[in-house]
Amino acid sequence: MNPDANIATRAPAQENSASIVLEPPIARREPVEHVLHGDRRVDHYAWLRHKENPEVIAYLNAENAYTDAVLKPTERFQEKLYQEMLGRILQTDLSVPYRLRGYLYYTRTEEGKQYAFHCRRRDAEGAAEELLLDLNQLAAGHSFLGLGSFEVSEDNHLLAYSTDTTGFRQYALQVKDLRSWTTAPERFERVTSVAWASDNRTLFYTVEDETTKRSHRLYRHVLGSAEPETLLYEELDERFRIEVERTRSGSFLLLNIASHTTSEVRYLRADQPSGEFRLIAPREDNHEYYADHHPGLAPNPTGGLFYIRTNSGGRTFRLMAVPASDPRREFWREVIPNRAEVMLSAAEAFQTHLVVFEREGGLPYMRIVDLTAGAPNALAPSHRIEFDEPAYNASLGENPEFGTTHLRFQYESFVTPRSVFDYDVRTRERSLRKQQPVLGGYDPAHYVSERLHASASDGTRLPLSIVYRRDTPRDGSSPLLLYGYGSYGISVPVNFSSNRLSLLDRGVIYATAHVRGGGELGKPWHDAGRMRQKYNTFTDFIAAAEHLIAQRYTTPQRLVIEGGSAGGLLMGAVTSMRPELFRIVISHVPFVDVLNTMLDASLPLTVGEYEEWGNPQIAEDYFYMKSYCPYTNLERKAYPAILAKTGLNDSQVMYWEPAKYVAKLRTLKTDANPLLLKINMGAGHGGASGRYDYLREIALDYAFLLTQLGIRE
């Protein structure tokens, strides 16, 4: 059988003297029947999941050829957008160095090079640069390169690093000697995390299951030893994943074991690498806790304290402390109480202070707690780092040293480029170390950033973050790009993008809807948009769109929506529910075949995500998922213009989900709007890894949406 049969005959036709006639590829139908809970479903495109089948690759190539042909008239526009975005970037650049054990570590980029160079130099005037990793060299011969772990031993002599060369997020760990610049012969596959013991010889690392990609085993390996690595722990519950880390204090190794709703922590002294990991507190359903270590303000032979962030007193967490010598739960004492309106998202220990990362009112804050004050309630001797803009993003930077009195953090907004600050926790002075250069004369005064609130159908206030050029009309005539995600308790950051200026300067308004299911307002916000409350995510996004239309920011004929991964599920769901509300949909690596994926326990993520979406083996969960699954609910009607994008090596949302979605939709849509599928045949969930390749992907997206809006220059 010709693998191109039923596909090549529907590939783009040749240009004739009158016009170009383009016919999309039509995938053949091969019915596969599923019956569960008395419900019968027929999947005609299940065959597309067989990557090893040449017919599948031929179909994907035909979709790419069709997309390229449809977008061929935009090629000059794509190039213009690419050069425009490239022209704003300082291509040869240097990150702000961070200090660790007498060295300054940094990355630098060079014009024309896709990837960064990872370097260090001694913290002394005139010290020479040491090139630790040249990612361009490591990427040679590969279409993709991702850097995972990057851990230097305590004596500064060894670097443990891991790389992925396919985009499947499957990392191989190697160790490089930073004295001889040679790489050790040992190579460890499928590594998910790594940490050094204090003897500078012993490595602890976790690995994932080859099929499900669940991080499940912890090993110990002694460099140069003839003995094989030792399996220390295996997590058998398929809901849980594990990772190992070294505390900032350097005193302990922590093994974090967590599902989406439950966790436990095991610990081992870093100077006793041959010992056994001990349990802080055994797991209990729906109890999450996470630990950090502080050795004490004075020398403490008992090991100091573990600070425990726990949801035991409320869904928004509180902070406890317990002696490291006996951290059983009955000895935990409260340090920061639970506050219903404040999500305690993280707590990190330093010698003289704690840094507590909080979310309140949909915005992030960093709180500095003075440990030298000795107050029983840590909120008393504490203060927040204040920010003035109505919407912004603030996050911790590189802070590897325990004994520092300065905190490095990053700040940005829709109008303020990413800025790196060093903050003196004693004097409260902040020093701007670097702001992201934006070449070409960028002036933030030309742009407006706003925070609005829409009302959900149940009256819940929904935050929206908006940016537009100051001279953009606010009479409903302007196009608007609305972005959404709303899953896993992940907060969508209000971040700066110099690329986005190519939209704003053409009169496009940009907005993010912070819908339920995300983490912007803490764990309760996540709870209100998961499991059998998932519909809130979709109706929130629709309410946000309707609010923007009612406030005359745009109209349905000028409204573009965008999301990726679980945000692609959002795109598919709202497009099925209200197709007339949107003009254009851009969906990146979309999770659109929800029911089939969640019924396949062999796939990465599935079992662990029963706590996010539900378990379709349970009838109530099955029918609830079926009611919103985009692939299942496609029907004969008109849809907006759609660009769906995926990567052949995606390990999070398999390429066949958008491929099946597009194939089925082609047979049902009654409109003449474009339906395009673009597959990166050499990348995974995050798209292209090289910075220039990534810019070209954005240029394609922008050219598509702008030309669909009638903007061609």
C-alpha cells in the first residue's frame, strides 16, 4: 500500500493562471469503538497515534505542506515580523552574575548563536572566564537541545548536568570535571533531578519510568566506584512523583514525594551520604507539606530547624517549624498562621531571614521575615517588598548562598522590561542590576497597563490584565488578543515581551484572563476550576471575553484567543461552546482529546492527573469529562479561523491530539475559515529550543492572526 494514499492526492494543488486552489489533506477514517459505562464512542482517527507508521508521518507532512501553502502569501510579512522582533533583542548579551562559593556564575549569548554559553569566573578582579557548557556545541547534530539539571559540587570541581536532544523531556545526566575539562564516562538516562552530597563524590539522582515518564526511583552513585548505583527508594503509587534536592543551608538532602493533592518529605544529612533517608511525616490524603532547613542562628549540634509549609490549617497554607532532630508532626509549631485571602506559595530560608512568596488579590508579593528578632509570630518582624504597577510579575532570582543579606529578584510587567534587582533585607534598599534591553527606542510611556475585573456567571470577580498602545482606539474597533490557561493551580505571569510590541504597535490590544483553575488567587482558585468544577474555567473565559466586548475594547469580529497545553483545552472547549464569540483561535500543543488520554493509563501524566481532571473509570467523572472534551464534542457547525500547533516529540500532550482534532474538524466545519495544523517535526512541548528558531515560530503566529484581521504590514 502506498503510505501516501488518501493523503497526497489532497495535497496543495498547483497554481494556475487564474488563482491558487488549495485543498487540505483529508485523513482516512478507521473506526475504533469504545464502550464504557454503557456509553458507545467511535474514534475514526485513533490510528494517528502510531508514530512508527509511515502513513502517519506522511499525513503530518501533508498538513505541514498545506499550512505552508496557505501561509505562503504571508512569507514576506513573516520575515518582516521576524526582523522586527530580532531588531529589539541585544543578541550578544550577558546575564547578571550570581555568587556561589567564591565564583561568579553567568550565561552569555553571542550574535548568530542559537544557544547560551554557561560560564563562571573567580570572584576576584581580573579573573579569567571558565566556559562550563557551550550549548551550541552540545546541540550540534540535533534539531533540539534542552538543559535540565546544572549542579556544581561543593568543592567547585565537578558539574552534574543533564540534556534533552529530542524535546521529549527525557534527560541524560553526565558529570564534567572542571579542572581537566573532561566528561566522566558514566551516563545516566531518564534523569529528573540530581543533588550532590558534601563529600563531592556521591551523587543522588531520580529517574523516570520509560513509558509513563513518572519520576519514581532514587539512586545513589559514587563517582569512580566499581560498585553499581544503589536503588534507595521506589515510589509505587502511580499518582506520585519524586525529586531530590540539597537545601540552601547545605546540611540536608530532601526527597520530595508528591501527587497533585498529597505530599511527604524524606531527609538525609548531606555529610552522611551512605545513611538512610528518614521521613518527616507520613503522607495523608489531601495533606500537602514541603520543607526547608535552617541550622540555627548559633552553632546547633541538634541540626537546627525544618520550616514546614503545610495546608493542614487551611487551603492557602501556613508555616510551621520543628527541630530537625525529631521532626514528627506532633512537634510542629506555628510560625505564620493561615490567612484565607493570602496564599503562602513558598518559604525559603537564609541565615538571617526567611523569604515568603505570597499571592493576594491575584498579585504576587515577597515578604521578608527577620529571624534575628526572635518573635513567636513571624509576621510581626516582617515586611513586603512593595510594587506600584496595577499588574506585574515578581519572582525570586538566583539565590544559592545561604549567608547572604541581599535577595535577588526579578520584576516585570506588561510595560516594564524584565528587571533584576538586589534587595538589602536590612536597609530595604533595592539596586537595579540590569533591565532587559529593548533596542529600537522603546518608550514605556507609549503603552497603558490596566487591571480589570469581570463578573463570572456565579458573581465571582475575575482578574484581567491588559496592555495596549496609548493611541489605540477604545471604541470597539480595535482587535484584541485574549490569552488564557486556568489549570494545575499555575498562575499566568504578567510578563514583558518585546515580541508583543509587534502586535501592540499595530493596534492590537493584549489581555490575559486569570480564570479559575489557575493559581492567581491561591489554592481555592485552583480548586474552583478542577475536577467536577472544570466548567468554571471555560465560563470564566467566556465572561472575560464578553466583559471586554461590553467595555468596548473589541468586538467578536476582532477577538483573537490563544492558549497552550491545558490552555489549548480551554481554547477547544470555549470554541465548541461559543464559536460565534471569537474570530481567530491559536492553540499551542492543545490538550483536546481529554477522554481518550485520561482513559489510557500508559500515557505520561494520566494517572497522576486523575486528581486534576478526574478518573474516567468512575462514571460521574467520565460523563463530566465527556461533556467538555473538545475532540468528542466537535459537531457540524461554523468555527472561527484556527491555527493549531504541536511538536512530534511532545511528551506532555501527544502530537496526535491536535492531529486528530484537526482531522475530525475538517469533516464537520461548515465555514470557509482556515483550519491549519503546524507540526514541528523536531521538537516537543515547548516548541523550538533555539532562540532564532523560536522567533520564527512567533513570526508565523503573528502573521497568521494579523492577516486574518486584515493587517498585512
